Amino acid sequence: MHIEQIKVENFRLLQDCCIDMREKTTLLVGKNNTGKTSFAVLLEKFLERPDTFSFTDFPLSLREDIFTIDEETNVEELAIRIALRIAYTEADDLGILSEFMLDLDPARRHTNILLECTIDKIKLLRFLPVNEKERKKFIENNLSGKFLEVRVYAFDDFGHTGDQPYYMAHRNQLEEKERNSLRALLNFQVIHARRNVASSEDAGRGSKPLSALSTKFFRKRDIEADAEVEDEEDASADEPGAGNIEKLRTLLGEIDTQLGDQYVEVFGNFLKNSRDFLDLGDLKVVSNIQSQSLIENSSQVIYGDTDNFLPENHSGLGYLNILYLLLQIELCRDDFSSRNAPLNLLIIEEPEAHTHPQMQYVFADKIHGLVSAIPSLQALVTTHSSHIVSKSDFEDIRYLSRPTASGPVSIKNFHTDLSKEYDKLGEDGKALFKFLKHYLTINSAELFFANKAIFIEGTTERILLPLFIEIHDKENKEADPTGGLSSQNISVLEVGANARAFAPFLEFIGVRTLILTDIDTTKPELNEKTGKTSYKKWPVEGSSHTSNETLKHFLGAPAIDDVDAYKDWHKRLLSGEAASDEGQIKLSYQTEENGYHARSFEDAFIAKNFEKLKIKIDDLDGLKKNTQEFDNFDGNDYYGLTENVLSKKSDFAGSILYAALVDGETWETPKYIMDGLKWIHRN
């Protein structure tokens, strides 16, 4: 039995969206302010704190309807709601779930639950002022608590089709249920991102969240032992004398020794998981009842031997955060076990807080096993971390998208929805999708969180692009005094010739993208022995084709055997007419500049900076020994010059960067790159 789908309506940015849940771990990702936290808050309000709904929970799009509410208003259309679709099998114990099953057909494998927060129109209208301004203010300040009703329904949508959801089209067939029935069916826990993890700076103020949490954990596991300690604390509360305090310390010291043995058993899972996550072989939880606060700090987490240790607040925030998470998960495990509900849902918000990338990788790798070890548990993890995304299963990802700043959020089943877009490309699309799954898992998950992206071909561009962006920002400082391109949320990816594999993906997540690529011109050459034609690298002048698959894909190259059409397209390619500044993706490649049309980045850069390179030739790496070619060069064949002098592109690029940063050399950026940076800057 598991939650298969959660549909949300009319809550803040989540006006009409649906998330398909995985049976174990579902990863909810997206940029800032796309509703990840709202999703967790809504579940918590409905399942744990229904009395906390208020006016600010209703989306902006419904505010005017709420302000003008009258006897004719259909408040059901304004309701905040969650619809849960629950899947089950013949092997499941359906005793509790049967309360929500309205159709006992043995072929059925789903049931549905609706949770609604609806305005009590009759009660609200009784209190509303007549004056429009006063009426609006009253609603803003008072639409909560007594003016809102939270109800739970079971409904059966088997075989239903239509424009409206079943629960709106057939209100008379909803069957109201008690909240206690829902609580018996579903146990919900959330670990918020706003975790009380203290830094070492807080130590002087006595902040020890791990110690407090471990105490809470122990008390939950061993109530009787806790009761004994509390009794002793109460007995000595009225005897502040030094002698009595010393006796108490002695007594508690003996208890510490006894409790220490039990702590080993109680915290066994937590310590094991901590060793797995953080490689801390000497992590211990020891009794510390003799601390200043007998109740709040009756245990503490330490590092090292009991007689010679460091307190928890001497650790980095990353370690504290992970340890805090693990303790919280252990607390949740106990709660899930004691409640023994058929469905268990745990939400973990932003586990990456304070942790470095490697620790995020470890967390992502370990959390799935930790969740799987808890019976009947589904986990929903929200994250901004590309490192956690990259270590997660592709099928687990759900992407929150918000096309405009004022628009609603949609939740996309990343794997299912995106695969449909690639299927439209036929067999080639399947291969591209397979490549994308592999590549995203390894390198480029940060695209999920970027506002813009720049795709580059290789190492040379990767080394020098930051320099070109810096040059761009300096040249455009007056036009944009806010910080320029370098201050924007841009992801730079080295994708080689595979940019076309990302086309449906980029459209899917709505990231504006600049693709910097080479024109890669070629010329056909017939092999007289085999009778086969190959396409040889060729300078732009005299070329007739291109080997660049990215250009051919995005710029709509006709079939190569359609000679006339291809010839016309190639002509437009060379002139730049085939490309466009419109749309979400821009291709920027070499065009004619100062009388020369480069074929690649390297000859474009050499042509643009020839005189400066000639002066610094002895200080540059990555060149062959025949650098006298620069002295003898008297023509316009920069392509031939580049082929003759360049030996290792990465070394050459590194030398160019070094000369700029250390020697202050002012290199000039090829026009096609500068034009592309200007486009991505303003769009």
C-alpha cells in the first residue's frame, strides 16, 4: 500500500498541480520560490494542524473573489484542497483503509481521499462590515479559525472522465469521514529546513540542540528511566545547599555509569548510521545528567573518549546538521513503529543545509537505504542541491516549474513527462534520452536550479569563458551597473557536440540557453578506390558542408542528398542568417569578422589577437616549436596558421588566461562569443 498521487489546489503558489509519488523516495526539486516548502506546509496543515489555515494561504488569483464574497458565491471553488490517490494490493491489510473504500469490487486497486479547507460563508457574512475597505481589512485579518472548515472525504472516481475532477463534478457522492480515521490510516512526519542546529558561536549561550534532541530521543525510548531521573530532580529542587548538590552530583555520576551501558543499545542505529554517513568511528552518546540543566541536557553528543572529549558545538555545522537529521529520523522511526499506521509519509526539507558537496553526495547515497529500512515508509525530499539530484534515481525526480514570477507552479513528473517529448523524435529521440539520463546523473543536475545556461564545446572555452564574461561586464558596466552577467544565476556546461540532446529538456524546464559552438566546415572528398565520399575538415572559404550536429539540428539543415536545398542552407549558415536571436535557445558560432571567417574558436581567437600573440609568443604554452610561423605569416589563412602552431589546446588556453590575470594582457573576445554573451545577458 502506498500513496500513488497527491493533487493540490488553491494553496499559495500551488494552484493546480499534481505529484506522482514513488513507493519509497520522491525528490522534489526546483528553483527558489517555486513552492517546495509550501507543499510540505500544506500537508502538515491538513494532517497535523488544520486550525492554522489563514487568509494568506489562499492564492492571489482568488483574493478578489474572497473580498467580494456574498450569498451567491460558490465557496467550493475557492477551497484549498488535497486529493490523495492510494494504491493497494491483495497482500495488504485493508482493515483501516476499508473505511475509505466505497467500491468493494475485487478488481479495484485504488481508493481516494479528499481534504478540503472551505470558507464558512454563512458565518463569515454575518460578521462582514458593509464598507468595502473595512470589509477587505476584516477578511485579511480574520479569515482563519472559526471562519474556515476542514473536512475529510472519501470518493470513488473509478472510470471517471470529464473536464472537472470527480470531487467537483459529483459533490453529492462525497462521503465525509472523521479525521481520526485519516490519522489511523496515515502517519505524517516532517523535518523542516529551519533546523535548530547551533554553531560554535552559540556555545556560550548554552545552545546544544543535539544534546537536547538526544535527550528527547532517550526519554521516548525509555520512559521509565526518565521518570526515575525526574523524580530525583524534583526531590532535590528545594535543597540548594552545597552539600546536597555535591551528594546529588555523586548520585547522578553513578547513574551516568549505569545509563551509559543502556545508551549503547538505545542509540545503536543512530551511531551506526552516523558512522556510515560521516565516517566517525569514535562517535558516542553518553549520559551527562550532571550538566547545568538536568532536564534539557541529560545527555550530550561527544567526540573522543568519555574522559577526554570535545563537546558537540566544536563540530562544523555540516556535521551537526547531518547528525541532527539522523536523530530526527530515528525519532520518526519510533513514531512510525508505535503508531503502526498502514501509510507512513516523511518529508525532509533541504537536507543539504550547511554541508559541503561531498557530504551531500554521501547523504543522497545513504538516505535511500535508510528510508527503505523503515517499513511502509514513503519519503519526500525537497532540495536545492544539484549534488543530491545527481546521486538520485532519474525516475525519483519531480520538477517544480514557475514560468513567470506571478504565475502558478506546476509539478512535472520529470522522467515520464520528458520521455514523451523525446519519443516524438523517434528512434533518435530514445538514444538522446538515454544519453541525457546518463549525463544529467553525472554532470549537469545544476540545470534544474539555474535561471540561464551556457553550453560550450570543450576545455578551451571552459577555461576562458570566465575571462570573456569579465570582459563583457566591464564593457557593459554603464548599461548594467547591477553586476552584469557574472552576477546572474547561470549554469555553464561542457557538452561537446551533444547540445542537441538537451533541446527537449531545456524547453521542458524553461531555461534560456546560449550555445557557443564551432561552425566546423567540411568539404566532400571522394575515395576513388572505395567509391565512398568522406567529409574532410576545411576552412570556411571553399567549404560546402558542416560536421556540427548541433547546428544541423537546431538550424534545420535539410537532408545532405537534397543538394540544392542543402547548398542554400549552407550559404545562409555562413552568413549567419540561419540563426536567430528569438526563442529560448540561441546558437552563436563563428561569422566573418575583419575580413576573416574562422572555423573554430582557436583560429577566431588568433585572428582577433594576432599582433598581441606575436609579441608574447615565447611566453605561451601549447604551441609547437615552429612558432616562426607567426613571423612568416603574411596572409589571411588563420586556419592554416592555427593548424601549424597549436599543439595542446588546454595549455594554450591556460597561458592566455595567465597572461590576462597575472600580466594584465587585454585580450579581445571573438565577436560571436561577445554577441552571444550580450544576448544571454539581456534575455
